[in-house]
Amino acid sequence: MPAPPEAVYDEWLDPEALAEWMCPRPARAVRVECDPRVGGALRLDIDDQGTAMTVTGRFLDLSRPHRLSFTWTCTTWEPSDPDSVVTVTFERLGLAQTQMTIEHRLLRPDLRDQHLAGWLAIAEQLAAVLPRRGS
């Protein structure tokens, strides 16, 4: 990422920022709620070309600027599916670069490829907005 770890980390906890880059295009977050504390809620109301869905979760770890983790479930999943867990780590590379790693665990096997493609697109979208923030 073209910004220091603190700036990249903070993007993950800012509702306005999340609305800009969190969903892989053409999907869009039309409403974002974020309570950035351990146990606090995360909610993304998403419009994916006319299909509405909601992703919800709870923050498990907030260790600025190195790591954050949250549960992740989607209204399109089966009600019996357990929450998955997203962990994002941030490692400084030089003065203004960050190696960001996203690990998404406990997904049903049939959801893995879709989520891998989604997280790659989301990372590209985040990388694109960071220079505009002056980070």
C-alpha cells in the first residue's frame, strides 16, 4: 500500500472511507456502521447491481497499527453457516509503504474463490484511494 501502516490501518475503521473502497466494484456499500472497539459492531449494507445484502461482524482485535480482526457473515449465506474471521496485518516497508495481508478464515469451501477475488479487488481499490488522502 502506498502509505504508512497507521494510515492504512485507519482506513479500515473509518465509515466514510470504507464506503468508498470496501466492496469490489461494481458493488457499493450504501451504508456503513463501524464501532471500532473490541466487541464493537461492523455493518455494511451493500448494493451489488440491484441485489441487496448485508455483511455484519464484531471486532475481535484492534492493535493499531499492526493488526485488526473481525468476524464476517453475510445475509446471502445459509443461516447455519458460522461467522468467518477476517484478519488484516500491516507491516512497514520503508517510510511510506505498507505490506497489507488479508486472511479470511472459516469460509465455506464454495465461497473461497469468490472472496479471494473480492479481497484482491478491495486491496486494489484501497491502494488507489490512499494517494488522494495525502497519507
